[in-house]
Amino acid sequence: MSDTSSDDGTDAVVLDVLRHGRSDDDRAAFRRQQVGLAVAADDFTLYEFVMSDDADVSIGDHVRVAPDAEAGIERVSEVEYDDLSPGAQSELEYVVEELVEANEADFVAFYNDAQPVSLRLHQLNLLPGIGDTLRDNILDERKRGPFEDFADLEERVSGLHDPKETIVERVLAELKDEDVKYRAFVGTER
């Protein structure tokens, strides 16, 4: 289990805080509650949470959202990418990149451990820009020994440029498209 999840529950990074509630809330402004939007650090699940008036939560904060939310958070629900505010959508790419960097070993392990999904598809082919030739290069190199980090991957596999960014792109694609047939990262604990 990665260091972003603890015995206390699921840790999420706050993407946006709507101090005056959602703009599509028909209630009078004084009746709306603060809303936060966050992404889970362990499996990139997207959350919306309602906060008490005295909650002190800001963009970039880490909050516990499950199974029991931390103090100041009253209700938590999972949401889709399209439910995020424009601010949360723009912040998401930066947060995903930070989470991938912070958990580099987990994502390098994906390159080391990826297996066939079916007779015609390999997990490595799910990554953007990785076709059959590049996949075979990765598989050949990992037979020589496991990859240590992203730099080792990039150095040893000809044609694989910025393996971290490749993972970030895949995570974002999985978050944005609910019709993705195979999920490698979103909704699956690393």
C-alpha cells in the first residue's frame, strides 16, 4: 500500500474550495454550504465534500475522506470528472503529476510488473504512445533487471521519453473518460 493511504482512511488532495457553494445550487446564497473537490491520493478517485462553516480547508491540503471523514467535513460523495469545477479540472493535472512523482516506486513497479490483459493487448499498451515495438523494448529491458526509477527507464528503453508524463497522461485519460475499457490506475489501489 502506498504512503498516501493510512490506517485512518483515504487521503485526498483538495483541488478546489467553493466557499459559497456550487453556482448551480438554487438555494439562497446564505443557505449554501462550502464545498470542496478532491482527488484520492491512493487511487485517483474524485470526491466532492460538504464542509462545516468553520472548516479551514484550502487548495492543496490533504484531507481524510473515507471511511470516516475528518472533522469539518460533513458529507463526502464520489463524483465524475465533469462534476468538477473548472478550477478543480485545471488543478487536477498538477496534482496528478505531484502524486505520481511522490509515489514514483509504485509507478515504476507498473512498468516492471505489467502483464497481458488479453491475447492481443498488454497493460503497457494502455499507456499513451506505447505501441508494440516500444512495449517489446520495455519487456526486453526488464528481463535484464527491474527498473529502478523513471530515469533508469528512460535511459534503458530507447524511444521511451518521459515515462512519468506517460503515466500522468494515462491517469488523466482514465479520469476524463468514463468509457475507458481498461483502467490501470483510476479506481484501483496501487
